[in-house]
Amino acid sequence: MDTAEIRRRFLAHFEAAGHAVVPSASLLADDPNLLFVNAGMVPFKPYFLGQETPPFDRATSVQKCIRTPDIEDVGKTTRHGTFFEMCGNFSFGDYFKEGAIELAWTLITKPIEDGGFGLDQDRLYPSVLAGDDEAIELWMKVTGLPRERIVQLGKKENYWSMGVPGPGGPCSEILYDRGPDFGPDFDPTTLGPDMPFELEDRLLEIWNLVFMQDDLSAVRSKSDFDIAGSLPKKNIDTGMGLDRVALLLQGKKNMYEIDVMYGVIAKAEEMTGKAYGADADDDVRFRVIADHVRSSMMLIGDGVTPGNDGRGYVLRRLLRRAVRSMRLLGCEDRVLPELMPVSRDVMGQTYDNLLTDWARISQVAFAEEDAFRKTLQAGTQIFDTAASEVKQSGGSTLSGERAFALHDTYGFPIDLTLEMAAEAGLSVDEQGFRGLMAEQRERAKADARAKKGAHGDTAVYRGIFDEHGPTEWLAYETLETESRPLALLSGGASVPRLAQGEIGELVLDRTPFYAESGGQVADAGTIIFDGGLLEVIDVQRPVKGLVVHQVRVLDGELHAGRQVHARVDPEWRIGARQAHSGTHVVHAALREVLGPTALQSGSYNRPGYLRLDFGWTQALSPEQVRQIELVSQQALRADLAVAWDYMTLDQAKDWGAIALFGETYDNTKVRVVEIGGPWSRELCGGTHVDHSSQIGTVVVTGETSVGSGNRRIEALTGVEGFGYLARERDVVSQLTTLLKTQPDDIVDRVQGLTERLRAAEKELERARLAQLLGASADLAAGATQVGQVKVVAHRADGAAGGDVRNLAMDVRGRLPQGEPGVVVIIGDADGKVSVVAATNDEARSRGLSAGELVKAVGPLLGGRGGGKDDVAQGGGSDASRIDEALALVASEVGRVAGQG
């Protein structure tokens, strides 16, 4: 029975039993505690926790899941995969233990011809939480099995919780005995409290029924928790592993050999020439490839792009492990373009987005492989050298410094270094590596704190907040206000005054200044007091709710408690509003041109300037950039209304608002800014214009890479944008005058001039090379006789490396045939010295080596070099000793030839 049919039968069984069929949610968990959906019940958590009222009493789903802790186990066992599908049925205060047991048992034992799975009842062993006599009696009642067939396990195996206070309950597993080929014989009455490790492959868990009935007040571990009482409603949460049932019904030894996975292994066999099942280590690699190719494809399909942290790092790790496993199997060509379509074709039968969105999915995956191949090429050589040095010194541990250098310089993730070290029989000083990583992070944080006014120690700010409460923040309402200083700080400590010329920090009871956040820089302006003036340099929020101004005292002396007038520079604020609204416009235009997956990953804007980072795997074409700029300008011309409102995070998401990935938001209240209604809706706390036309203009000035899988667009807005266009106009005007042509003809005229210049340069190069080589005959004819060897040792001033080599080879070819000959040419160009030595067959037969000659003269010239016996090349930086080096050539030839 193929996997698609198993999935269909499962859903049909529960739909017939009155369950609402719920489509699979995205792999990206809408949960701050989870990177990915890791269990079938995750999308239903709000119902189990009582946060939302379920729209149905019972439901069923086949949910996509990712479990990252299993990455290291992939391929080593028959049952661990990164991506899997969990078939589940759920009851929200409807049926409980007996209903769950009956529904599960009926499906797995019902004959195949009647729509069931037809599993042999004699091979099935239910398990319960030890002491759950009610569950034991119900299993006996529903199945007719004797009590001794029901395994009793401890809390570690058969009690479920989320790991935090909340709902929990005992579990009941359905185990399938795969027979003596998969483990030793056993007595089900003596198995508890923990399942023996050696039986985990034989007694395969295929279904887990959770009887959610307890309210947990504390959870210290899987087997150590406190039960505060019973839940108001008893719920059911079950999970049947689709891949595990498939391996049973398809008669396979492990999940990697089922229909939706083995195709990738077969393709990998074809590409590598290796056979699956012939070697244990190779088999692990084949299984890693099958799992990781599918897992990566599913993650990209749900919007994840490779990165250096969070979800992006997991994806990057999966892709790179798959590529490297193929290399270990002997295939060093690009592999994902061959492997991933195999997985697409079979998984796409269920998840059609894999087919419709294939262009983007493949682009992301293939670009990451290309980037990793470059990383491997450079980093592997460095690793091999480091590993050899460790072994030669008699050691067995790669230092933390070496591991850190591989990570920091060559992009090698630590897990890859650990794998390669293990394969080389070495360990890695992980503690040292992580210490260096911590130091690097701390340096980065320190740098950031220095730039933000040294807000390193928040204790002093927390004290101010506790004493005075939050700052009354008026940035959305006004540009100026009367205020009262609550605290003056200098060097992180409270001070009674700030004198003229000092730079310090000022906390006001109310402020109109925008504090830097959301990519928008802080406002500039002044604070005026009787007899004095402050310049506002920066504005930050070192603790939530407290606004701190970094100021320079331009005049007077400020004391705490003195009345002041805070005033934002209106021109600054206008420019900042234009840039921030421009960022939203460019983001919307970007998604309109490239598609909805081109999402912002970061931004920065200051008056007149914006930059926007977004996930994309390749450079944009000039036409795409022009189109993005055009769509942005059309939005400005349409004079779209700009509005904002406050709502819960869930309401904002339902409304279609875009949240910046990686940011955290308060679910009770978020601010949504929209431009042109649904055209642009984003969570944002920045300042904005009232209509899009007030942005003035959007001029895209650049599109660049900012790392693998991320691009950056930069643009100017408002007066700065017009200024940029004016400068461009002036350049065009000057060129038309200089070239005596019209603006529309400038490109053709410059292209023509460039081609003529290139042709002239080539002609000059040919003439120069001809002149240089013209001396070859004279040099060969004037060769010095050293013993029986013809020697040409010549200085070629103005000749660089390539010319020196051409001259040396030409002179060697002109030396008399049948006589030993040596040519050494030393050139000097642009402060660099180039050395090339060449020997003929007769000279080499007398022991003369070009490589040894270059090694001999290299130190005199402040450099080094070497090469083969027939031709060698080197260089240096000390041209003052060229003549001395040439004299040494004759001496070395005489010494070696004399010995010969």
C-alpha cells in the first residue's frame, strides 16, 4: 500500500466517524517556543490550552512535522527522520479513552479490502502508563486481548506534557512486533518501566494515544512533575507515524526504503556508482541524503531560506549534510538538481505547492549548494592541513582556535567540523570553540552598546524607570513639548549637572523624540532651557518604556528638575518619515515584482535614505530593478493613503499584515501601518507620511548581495532623491558636451570609444610583446658558457610575471639543440620582482633544476618560489639585489654542473 493511500484511508476513517478534516498547517510554528511544528497537535494547542474555542468537537489531520534533535540520528536507526507526517485524531471534550482506543484499533486491524490497514492482531501490543488500570481494562474490552499482552511502562515512556505547566496526561502506545530479525525475544509483562533499547526496533511504536486529563503545576522532567488537578474537559490527542506504518505495509526494513523516500536513494546510487546495502557507512549516507533532501525541500516550500541562525541555519545544515554525504559517496558534481526533483515528483502528489512553486524552491536549494561547494573547496583544504598537523604532533584533538578559524574565515559550521574530525579519528575542543564564539558575540554586543550610548548596564535605567515610571512618549503626536528632566547621567552614573561641552544622557518625563527602533534612526533636534542649549545626538530605549536622550551641552549648565523645551528638527523628521514610508513602498513593490516570497529580513532608514534586505538567492536583473522602481513611483503618483491602527498580533496576521521575521511582538497590542489598504500592511512602530505622494520620489541606487540567500536594495527619497537625479543629469550634460552628442546617443558613443580603446591597447600589447621577444635571439646568441652549459641570466626592467615567463620560454627554445641550456629572467615592474627559470632536457640530465634555481635566488630578492625541474617561477620585492641574484645563477649552474 503506497503512502498516499495510507494517508487517504486514515482521513477517510476519521471523517466517517464525524471528525472535521483539517489541512496540514505550515511547518513554521506560530509559537514563540518552537522553530517548527514538531507534532501533529501543535496547530491545535490554543484549543487544548483553553485560549480559543475550537470550531469542532473532533478533528483529524495529517500534519507536516520537523524534529531537529533527530538530525544526528538520521540514517543510523530505522525510525528517526527530520521531516515526517503525523496522522492524528483529536477530541476537544468529546470522546475520551474508550473512543480513542476503539477508533485506532478498528483502523489498524480492519481488513485492507474493507478500508483498513489489515495489521496482524497477534503482532500488536498496546502499552499503557503503569498503574492506569482503567486503560488496561478498556484495551481488554475493545480488543479482546489478554491482560499479559498489555505492556505497562513508566512516566518517561507513557506520560505526555508540553514540558511546561499546563495540560498533560497518560499515554497509550500501539507497538508492532517486527519479529526476531529486529531484536531479542521478550516477555511483555516484564518490560517496564522503560522500553529496553535493544527492543526499540523490534517493538516499533506506530501510534501514540494521549489521554489529556491533568492540569500540571510544575514540570521538572518527563518523569518528574506536579499535578494540580483535573482539566475542565478531557481531551484526546493522538499521533500515528505515517512513515512507520508505511514501512510495515510495504514490507520494508526501515522508513528510508518506503515509496516516498527510496527514489532519492536509487538516484544517488546511479550518480555515485555505489550500491545501497553493500556497506554500513555508505548506507547511513544514503539515508541521510534521502531524508535531508526531502526535509530541505519541504522547508523551502514553506518559506524558509538558508541562513546562519534559527530556521535558516537548520535548513542550511540539512542541505549541506546532504551535499557532503554525496561527496563522501564519491560524487563531487552538483547533486541537488538531480536528487530534489525525484522527491518533488512523489511529494508533490500531496503537496501541490512543491510543483507550482518549484522555480523558487529549486532556485533557493541550488544556490545554497553552489555556495557550499565553494566553502568546501577552501575549508576542506584548511581542515586537512590542520588535521595532519595534529596527527604529526602526536595529538588527537583539533584546537578550539582552529575550529573557530574554520567557522569565522571559511564559513564551516561547527557540526561539519565535528563530523570531519570524527571521520579523521580526531576530537574537537568544543569548549574552546564555544568560548571564542561567546567572546566574538560579546565584542559585537559591546560595539553595539558603544554605538548606542554605552547602554551596557541597564541597572541604572531600571532604577529610573522604577522611580518615575515610563516616559510619556509623544513622537506620533507632536514635534515639541515642555518637559522636565528626571535624571542626568554621565559615564553610566547619575550626576547632578551637565556642564558646557559635556556629552551625557538625559531622561525626560515626556518627549517628542523618536527613539531608534524598527530600522529607523533616532530623531535629531535640540533641548532648550533658560540660559542654555542641548544638541540631541541619539535617542534610545535601554529598558522598555524608558526613553533616554544622549545630548551635547552647547551652552549653559543643565541641572536636574529644571524645565526644558524639547524640539525635534522638523526637516529631519520629514526626511525620516519619507524614508520609512518609502521602505514600506519598496517592500510592497519588491513583492509585486518578484513574488510574495521576497520578504524583508532587515531594514535601515534615515532622512532621505533607505536600505532593505530581503531573502533572495540571485542578483536582480537591471529590468527587475527598474520595475521595482517603477512600481514604487506609481504608488507615489497614486497618492495612496497611509493609515495605522492598533490590534492584537493575531488580528494583525488575520488582516494580512507582514511581521519582520526574527522580531518579537507584544500579542496584546501591535501597530499596523498600511499604505493603499491591503497593498502594503506591515507591523511597524515608525513615523510615516500621511499620503504616499509626500515621499517625493524613490530612486533605487543599488542592489547587492549581503550574504548567501540575502540581497539588499538601497534607495533615496525626498530631496535627497531629487538631488541624486540632478547630479545624474549634470553628469549626462557634461558628457554630451564632451562627446559632442545627444543624451540618447551617449551609451553608443562611449561603447564605440571603449571598443576602439580596447583595440588600441591590444595592438600596443602585441607591439610591446614583439619588442620584448625580439631580444630573444640576441639573448640566446649571447649566452654565457659555464662549463658545458649555455646560461642566459638576464634582467628585464619593466617586465611583469607573464612577460618574464614568455621571454624565458622563447629564449630557451632558441638555445642550440643538443647542448645543455639554462635560462633565468628576472623582471622588475611596479615594485614587484618576477623570476622565471627554464631548463632544457640536456641540462636536466646534468642535475640542473629550474625549481632549485628559483629557490636559490628567491631569498636574495625578498621572496620565494619554486616549481618543476623544467620551468619554475617565483617573485620578491627587493629589486636592488637583482644583479646579485643573476650572478648567483651562474655560480649555482657551475656548482651543480661541475658535480654532474
